[in-house]
Amino acid sequence: MYLLLSIVLFLLFVGHVLIGSMAGIAPVGDIGEMIILVLAAVCFVVAILKAEKAANSNHQKS
């Protein structure tokens, strides 16, 4: 779930940057752009940590 959310947020960030560079306007602004990118990074880190925890717990059981 967190990995999918991070992908969606990152694609939103990339789309925002592309729209801003092509149209010359920033729909969200600099702070909004930073928040989107930070949220994408945090969601990605949470997804990786959860996957690592699951892999470690499966390794401990076997």
C-alpha cells in the first residue's frame, strides 16, 4: 500500500514539474512541491522498512 502511494505521489510530483516547465506556472507552488516529494520519500521508506521486517520475520520462522 505504501509503495503504491509513493509511486502515485512521485508521479504527481513529476507531472507537476512537467506542467510547470511547459506552461510556465506552478499549480501547487514550491512548498507544495516539496511536501509532495517528502511524502513520496517517506511512504517509500515506510514501504521498504515494512518489506524488510516481513522478510526478516519469514527468515526467522524457517
